Amino acid sequence: MDHRTITGRQGFFLLFLFFLGNLVTATGAKGMQGGWLLFLLLAGLSLPVLGLYFKAVGRRSTGRVFTEALGRYAGGILTLLYCALAVLMTGDAIRLFADFIVINDLNDAGAMGNAALLTVTVTLLLYSNLRSLGKAAWAIQPLTVALLLLSVCLTVGKMEPSRLLPLFAEDCETLVKGGLSSLGAVLSPALFPILVLNGAAPGNWRKQAYAAGVSACLLMAVLVLRDVMVLGYPAVSIFRFPGFTAAGVLRHSEILISAVFVLSQPFRAALCLRYVQECLTFWKPRWKSWYPPLLIALAALNGTFSWSSQPEQWHTGAEIAVILLLLAGPLAVIAAETARSNRAKA
């Protein structure tokens, strides 16, 4: 059995866990009264976004996608930009993980101890082959869904549908910013796992990937709907971790949210760094054993400068820049290949 390949089902589980890595914060639609409707919109938007990524990536290996389509220099620069972004996103995940544990007083290890815990886990995942990574996701993803749905069921008695009104308590500008934030945090970064997994999964795994995008967004919509009906507005936008707070109205049930976050966050971080690891291995294969600790060290260092900890007025601009960058590469690949095909026909 080839340890560099995964099944379509494992691809579904890995991509789903990647989306769930952005579960707990109030960023974007998760901190809005009408956020559940925005997640329904994102569920529909996931199909063209993921389709764009699949069309651009094709069946090429990770390190060749942009250089083959755009040339050695332009493609190489774009690949380096994506590698830098993947490291930054992993740093943000490490910072968020540590903040979540410390702010909610879940243990006494402190920010450094919890960041170290995540970095060790991610390093082990980077040393694992894709088959092992897929098997781990196969075991963990159904558990995370069950825990989240259980947390919703346990808090049904605390929900008040009247808290959903008015449907859009936020102004139009806030709604747009929230939608862009969730697009930049949930859907756009899916380029990284698709770049990593598309060459390893069977050719027909697109359906599983589409199912992962739609179902993850629908699950997020259900969770935000629960948070709003339990906390109401503006409370849902005040708490930094509204899902944890809403689940906590029933004693000890917040541990369900914590467990899901702890289980899913390593996969989000590992799939981002896996892209960088495979690009570096493609360029310099002789040093591949050194890449995991090097990359996790860079990500942990970048966690200190995480954009989630930067001033609020910087967030929207940074999120728009991330969305544009993550969409620009695949669009450029498709445009270049279309132009090349048209010239060949002419």
C-alpha cells in the first residue's frame, strides 16, 4: 500500500477538520446575530471556491502547480508567498490555541506550555505519512461532529428563538466585514489542503471535498444559531469565544467545545505546514528530515505576531489581502493555461 496516498473518505475527513480548526472565536460571522445565515451563504459559496482550486491544481504535485503554469520565476515567487502565508496562518493557530486554553482557564500550563503542546503534536503530524494522517482524521472527525451536536442538544432548554430577532441587528458594513472575515478564515485557506491532498487522493475525491465544505459550513451555521439563541445579541459579539460560553450555560458541557477545538486545531496547522514542507522537499529533498522542526519553530515565532492579536482596524484589510492572494494564484494558473491552449489551437 502506498503511504503517500489517501482514500476519498480520508480526504473528506481531513478537509472537514481543517474547516473546523476555525471553530471557537467570535471572528467574522461567528460573532454576529445573523451569522448563521452568512454561514449558509458560505456553504453555497464553497462549491465554486473549491472548484476553482481543483481546476487550478489538477493532478500536479504540490511543488509544480504554479511554476509549471506561470513559469519558474513568477510561479516560484507565488509559491514562496503561499509558503510564507501558510507559516503565518499556523502561527495564528498556535496563538489562538494558547489563548483559548489560558483565557478559559482550562489548565495551568500557561500560554507557553499550551503552545508547546500544539507544536509537538503538529511536528508529529508532519513526520507522519499522508496515509497515517488520513487514518487519524478518519478516527477523529466523526467524534468531533458527535461532540458538537451533543453540545447543541444539551443546551436546547436554554435557547430562546425570540433572540434571533431582529434578524440582522448589525449594520450593512458590519455584515460585509463579518462575511469577508469568515470567507478569509474558513473557505479561502482550503487551497493549502487541496494543494497537499489532491495529488494523494483518488481522482474522484472532488465530491468528498465539496461535501466537506458544505457540511462544515452547515454545521457552523447550526452552532452559531445555537449561540445566538442562548446568548442573544450583543452578548454573542462581546465574548471572544461565544461557542464555549454558550455551551457553558449548562455546567461542564463547555468541555465538549474544548475537546473538539483541541482535536481539530492540530490538523489545521499541520495541513498548512504540510504544503510548505512538500514545496521545500520538492526543491531540496536531501534536507527533508529537518523541515518539520524548522517550520514549526518559524510558525511558533510568528505566533507572537499573530494577526488575530493585532489592532481591530487592521483585521479587515489583512483578511481581504489574504482572500485576494489565495484566489489570485489559482485564477492566474487557469488564465495562463487557457491562453496557452488558445495559442496552441491557433
